[in-house]
Amino acid sequence: MDNKLRFYNTLNRKEELFIPNEDGKVAMYTCGPTVYHYAHIGNLRSYIMEDILEKTLRYVGYDVKRVMNITDVGHLSSDADTGEDKMLKGAKREHKTVMEIAKFYTDAFFSDCTKLNIKTPDVVEPATNCISEFIHMVEVLLEKGYAYVAGGNVYFDTSRLGDYYVFSSQSEKELLVGVRDDVEEDANKRNRNDFVLWFTRSKFEDQALKWDSPWGVGYPGWHIECSCISMKHLGEYMDIHCGGVDNIFPHHTNEIAQSEAYLGHKWCNYWFHVHHLTDKTGKMSKSKGDFLTVSLLESKGYDPIVYRFFCLQSHYRKPLEFSYEVLDNTTVAYEKLVKRIGGLKKDGEVNREKFDAYRQKFQAALCDDLNSSMATTVLYDMLKEDMSDATKYALAEDFDKVLSLNLTTAYEAGKAENEVDAQLEVYILEKIEERRAAKKERDFAKADAIRAELLEKGIILEDTREGVKWKKA
């Protein structure tokens, strides 16, 4: 198996050769969404690049089991277990129950993933399914002396660790810049960086979801979710843990602290983090009010796959700045690319020597710290190469196992859609003319019936001074 994959391991702060715990198999975990609102395209950049990582692992021959959580309880606005409860905020905003909010936005998240060709993980586990596992871990941490009860809550005692700041040599002050400063200090903590494992007392008297526990009726802290869900499905040893760079501290730091205290050994060898998507105002976030979603891009006429293509043009460890101007340019480039591939003749003999040579170049780009930009360059170089159309088509189809850009299907699908649109337009114009004639004959019942018929097909007619105009509903 030619699988010399290297990528940047945040834990050791350097690029490393990937060697899994078990030969040929990879245990991979992805921090999932907090389902209180739509995912913005900055969140989805991380999931796109994690999808590329998983598909690269499969492409080079590994058997991958990927697990992802769904945060459908709590998750406070600050990752320091303080601030506003996001799920409750969403429920109040939309006048729904917390579980109705969770179901709606979980479905919306996976709908976005489908549009972006992001593979659904092998296991998706909502936090509400694992309350007993959370309670068990807290009990063990208390027994081992890594946790304490104060003010009705259970806290992890970070002073028991030799090296709490495992991801960085930076000072505590520097690391805390990622944590909000406008939150209330928790007087129950023995140490500033201690974090809540289980809440029975908080400022949220109307917390919607609560469960019985040895410490009273309450709910889990956020950080414990990923530790328990990953162990439930992947066991005591994990190969790769993924997330955005904003998860590094304190979320992933706290995951390591509690997991290794619970297990008594190292937990995860490789940590993969994707950098922020920005715009001219800075990092994208939901707190800005209006935020960019896949649905918003679609409403402006963009194919979600073009956004995926846009993300692949930049390295995952670099900030990526979004603008509509750049997305317009990416759309033009994508349409040219799929038209070029769509024009290839599929029939004919594949040159195995050239196929293997380009496949090796493509794989080498991916294995070089997941260099998706170089991988797409290999695709363009291949299309310029002097070889048969059949070979080029086979390579495009092969590369798309990882890139997932609909390289061999988009052009034909677009042509079919255009043909349907053209036929629809002819039909609409005929109906508009038929309606005009009916109105001239003062047969208004027939004119109204034609309008209603078109509306059933999703077409809205507008009578203007310049004549009748139509649009899709």
C-alpha cells in the first residue's frame, strides 16, 4: 500500500508521516456542529477539508472509520463553559422546543453537506444519546482525583496535569485570547482553566434538557461530548481528531486532559485543524447577524460545488478570504473545466502507463500535507497532456474520488437542465400568448386559469407596463 501521507500535526507543531495505530485502518473523529442555527460557509470550509482528508486516506488504501458528534445539548457561547446557551437561544428565537430546533438544523446541516459532496461520516451520534457515557466518565474522573464538586457542579482539576497546554508553548495569557473576556468568572473553580464536566447549577434556570445524575439533575459540559462519543465508537486509541483552529483551545485541550486522565494513556496521535474563512471584515461567524450560508449562495445563483472548488484552491492551514468577485471567477473557471472534461470522448483504450504516472502525481500532491491546490493543478496539467481522451476521462473520474467536484457529470447535467429550461420557456411563452388572447376576448376566467396553471408549475406571471413578465417562484 503506497500511502506515505504526511500532514501537519497540531499536537507536535510539525508536519509528520501518518502511521495509524492499526495497520491499514484509521480511526478518525470530527467535531460536529452545534445545531442551533444554519452552518455558515466558514464552518463548512472545515468540513470540506476534513472530507478531503478522509477521501485521501481511502484513496491511498486505508480503511477509515469516521465518527462525528452532533451537539444538541447546551454548548455555551464561550468555550470556557460560560456565556449564553446556544440551543436555548435558538429555541427562543424561533418559538420551538430545543429538540425541534436540533432536528431542523441537523437536517439542514446534512442537506448542505450533500450539496457540497461532503460524505456523511460512518457514525453520527447526537450528544443526547450518550448521557450515561458522560456520567460514567465523570464518575471515574472523580474517583481518580481529577475532578471535584463545587457549587453543585463537577469540574475537571487542570492543576493535576503536568502539561495542560499540550498544543502550544505559548503562555496562558496568549492562549486565552480565543476566549471571550465579557463572560462572568466562575467563583466555584479552583483554577482559572478548570472546566465543567457536569452542571447541576448554572445561571440557566430554564435549561430545557436535564437528566438525573449522582450529583443532581443537570446536563453535561460541552467538552466531555467528543471524548465519550469517540471512545464509544472508536475505542481507547484514536488516530486523527479534526476540527477548526478555533477548537484548539480550550475545547481540544480539554478533551485531551479529561480523556487521558480517564484512560491513563495517550489518546490521539494526530490532530488536524483547518484555518478560518474570512471576509474583508475578518473571521466569519454567526454572531455578526447576517451570515453566509449555502442557501444564500444558491439564492444568488451559485452552485454549491463552486464553493467547494473555491476552498480547494487554498491550503487548509491558511486563512482563506471570501468575496463574491472571487467566487464569480471561480464559477467561470469551474464551468470551463467541466466543459473541457464533458467534451472528452469516453470510448477508447486507456493508456495505463500515463494513467498510473498522473495518478501518482495526484496522490503525491495530496500526500504532501493535503495540498489540494497542487492536486487541482495536476488535473489541469493532465488535461493539457498529449494522450487519449479515454485516458484523460478515466483520470478525471479517478481524481474526483477525492476532489468530489462532479467533474464527469456536471457538464451533461447542465446541458440537460438547459434543455429543460428551454422547453419550459417555450411552453410559458405559449401560455402567456394564450392568456393575452383570452383577455382580449374578455374571457377573464380562462386568463385566470392559465395564471393558476403556471403557478402550479412554479411560474409567477407579472403584468407590467412593458408587458407580461415571468419568474420562477
